[in-house]
Amino acid sequence: MDMLKDSFSLKGEVKWIKSKNGIILAESDFTPNKIVANTGRGIYIFLDRLAAINTYSANITHADIGDDDTAASASDTALGNGLVRSQAGAVSRSGLSVSFRFFYADTLTPDDTYPEFGMFVDGNSTLGTGQLFNHLIFGTPLVKATGEDHTIVCRISGSV
């Protein structure tokens, strides 16, 4: 495990994009996120797959946003208070990086302040289901107002 740690790492970063009627109103800077590290979640799923332990697919399927602003930790197993779920939309891979886009429609997302975000492996449409992969508190919280849609972009990059 130490050799892997010394030669390979994963990091993530997330930003939100606020739009209304298809026009971008605001965009946050990328915020680094915690890829969680505990049994059955985050980096453990990746390592299990390398060892032919196929309990989880390692496919990111959903992401939740929530209103808790407690600092994210590598030992997290869920969001502090997830409130709205989105299915993974556009996913693209280039070199050692994968980008995920999640769309939160105005009609399905209550007006609120959402400081937290997390992606899930093998989830379904039910909020909080699946295995947490990453968790973060935005540097600038996502504040949703009536008529606004939001896209959240998460980029996971590996380095050697």
C-alpha cells in the first residue's frame, strides 16, 4: 500500500455553474474535495477492483448537494445533510482525468444555500443511496434562487 501511495494519487476538484434561461449567471472557482478512504467507499472501492473484489462497480452514478457546512473528512460515509440528488450526466475522460457533470433543474431543486456536495458509486434515484466516493464543502456555497438551474462539474485526476 505504501508503494501505491508513493507512486499514484487521486485528487478531485468541483465547481458549480449557475444559469437562468440558458444564460450563465455565475461560476465558482474549483474547490478541492476529499476522496473518502474507508471500507466500501472512495479509494477503497478503486483498490478493491484492482484486487478483483468486485462488490461495487466503481461507477459514479449520482451526486447529492446538501446544506451542512461541516468540514469534509476522508472518513466520511455520507453527506452531512444531503437534500437534492442528480444522476450523472455528461462524463468524459482524457488522459489521467475524468470529468462528471450533474444538472440540478430549477423545478426539482428548492431555493436554498447548498455548501456541500458528494458523488456516489452504485446509487439509485433515492437520496443518499450508494457508496460515497468524495465529499466537499464549496469554497463559495451554491445559493439557489427561483428560476435558476445549476450544473456541478467534478474533475477527478490521477497522477504518478
